[in-house]
Amino acid sequence: MWQGVLLSVQPRIRLTRSFDQRSHTYLGYSLKVRGRVGSEAREFLVAVGQGAHARHQFQAGATVSGDALPVPDARLETAEFYKVSKLKVGPPETMDETKPPPWRGVPPPLEIYRERGHRRLAAHTFQQKCWSCIWGCQMPVEMIIDQWNPSRRRYRTETFCYGPLSCRLHQAGPARTVPGRRGMTYTEEDWVDDEVTSRRGPEE
């Protein structure tokens, strides 16, 4: 049993890398909660599906409670718990009237994130400024090191921004490298982000 107040709601997306190729799996949403897990008071992340968000329209400030299971493989999730049952959601305790960024409120459907595309976001910027923004996303990354031997995999976490291109808080951080077979590496340059967000204007 867990319960508490929602601190943030962000998309739950998994990234798979294979050298210079990447693909996304759109799983649902990640709820950051300040409350209790059993008798322990702390902050924690709960994974929910698209259907739950469509029904409850999660947003920061809402009270939430339910049952959940620990995720089976922490390398593939940033959340600690998933498969939520007996979910109850109350209205937001307070309305956040702070002018964005960061952007709060109810996150859009996952299709919107897919259409917008993301930019690289420095991990320290995410942790300090963007952890509560609906456009921020912390993704578990599964890297296939050798496509001829798919069992060779590595795991890490990367942070991204789906927000307006003009956001004053955004900092890309260093380019990311992806390991490959026989010691090769691929560096994901800025043009990749520029290409996937090229359909948007500065304020979009």
C-alpha cells in the first residue's frame, strides 16, 4: 500500500539504442510521489499506464493512493513500482500559479510527445530544474552493443526535454556516446535533436 501527494507527472518512455540507431517504447507515465510506502515515509516513483492517465488526468498536487508491485528489472524502469491496483486519486491540494518554466498541469497523451520529439537534456539540469516539468523525461536506456550478438547489452539512464525550444532553463549538456562492437563508439551530435524537432517553432 502506498499513498501521498503527486510532486510531478512525466512520460514513461524506454529508449533502445543500437550504435547509431534508436527506438522508443511509449509505456505510460511516471508519478513522483511524496508520502508513504507501507510504514516508510519518503519520495518514490510509480509507473502507470496510458489508460490510467486518461481516466484520472494526473497532475502535481493531487492526492493518490493504491497498491503496486516492485518493478521486476530496475534496469528497464526509472520507477520503483508498477502494476498499480486499487488506485484512488483526489483533487489537487493547491493550484500552482507559477509562470512556466517548468510547465505543470496535466500532461498530454503520449502521441503528442512522439510528434514533438525530444532534445538532449543535461542530467544536472533535469535534477535541479526540470524534474517537475511535464516536458521532462528520464528514460531507462538499453544498449545493444553487438547486433550480431544481441545478448551483449548495457544499461543506463538518459534525460530529455520535449518542451518549447525557447525554454530558458534548457541545457543540453555534453553529446552522448554509444558503445559498439570491437570497441567502436558512436557520438550522437546536435543535428539529431535539430532534425527530430525541426517541425516545431521556437515557442512550440
